[in-house]
Amino acid sequence: RKIYNKFFYTFHHIFEDKNYKKFKNLFKKRYQNKYVKKNSKDIILVDFFDYYPFIIYWAEICNYLNNKYGFQLKYFYFPFYNSFFSKFNFFLKKRRKIYESFNCFELINEIGLKINDSLKKKIIETYKSKVSSKKELLNLKIKDILVGDLIYDTFLRTKSSRVRATIDNLNDPYLINLVIRSHVIVDKLTEVFKDYNVKLLLPSHSSYIQYGISVRIATKNNVPV
């Protein structure tokens, strides 16, 4: 079963089957010639999420607002699982074509975001000085954005062992990595909300660091979600 799942997942991300082509062509026919104001700073920020029913809904909402107000459509991508597929843009090619077929283009991609070792070290030192209990972890904030509960939930959901009820080690390397990633996500999204006039955020979830941080920054900036 594991081999089958691996094969299916690989096929899904690389090969274009007839259903995928139908889906993409339908979007092109429906939306491609309706793009307005390419240089507008007014944007709708969309989650680059791999679930086609969500994408259909987002395409309709985005293009309705695009046609009415001339908003640009941009997506953000922070991989949920740290897998082999999440490390390379090659495996995003199919999904990218789907998004571009309804005029939505990349704005943030974590794969291309780098963090230097000195900053990483500083983040770890700050985390260890602030967090000595689970309660302190849950209440952890980055730039006034509550992220601790999102980090906690992400750890429980994505850590390799599926049966996990709590965090036993506050210095677990995987947990530390989630803290570092949270800093990167907060910094990048804060920059986006500063540089662009975000009119609407369309996330797949309101939980986990990959999605929930965007929701909280949008809410802080009075942007509808």
C-alpha cells in the first residue's frame, strides 16, 4: 500500500492525465481572457493548496472580483509536509498551471526563501529564552502575532509519528524547525501586507502555521478572510 501511495502521489504531481487537462482547459476557456489591471497593487491573496474543489470555488470568487474591481490574483505557498516533493518547484508545475489558467500567479513560495545561519541561531536563542513550558509555547508570539498554538497543532499533525497527543520535548529539532519557519512566514507575509493592498485572503485552513498565520495577519490588518 505504501508503494502504491507513493506511486500515485508521484503520478499526481508530475503527469497530466485527461481529467487534469479537461480541468485546466475549462479554466482557460472560462477565465483566461478576463484578466484586468496587471500592475494593480490591489490583490487577492490565495492559498496554493492542492485540492481541486477548493480551487474551483476560489477561481469563481477571484475572477468575479477581478472583473468587477480589477484586483490582481496572487498565491502563497508554504508546504504542509516536509517531504521530498515539497523541496522542489518541479513538483508544483501541474498545480501552477491550474492556478495560472484562472489568472492567479505566484507571490510567495517558501521553497525560494532563505534564512542565514546567524538569524537562525538568534531565533533559536530567543525561543529558548522565552519558552520553558507548553503553556509558554502555546502563547508564543512573533511580531505581536500569536503563533504558538499554530506551531503546536502543526507539530502534532505533521510529525512523522501519527499517534501523538502532546509535545514531550520543547527542544525537539522538528519543533525548533517549525519555530524558524514561523518566523520566515510571519516576516514574509508582513512584508506582503505592507507592500500590497490586500483586499481579500482565501486560505484553505485557519489552523497550522502554513495557513493560520496568514489569517491572523489579515485579521490584524482588517482584511476579510
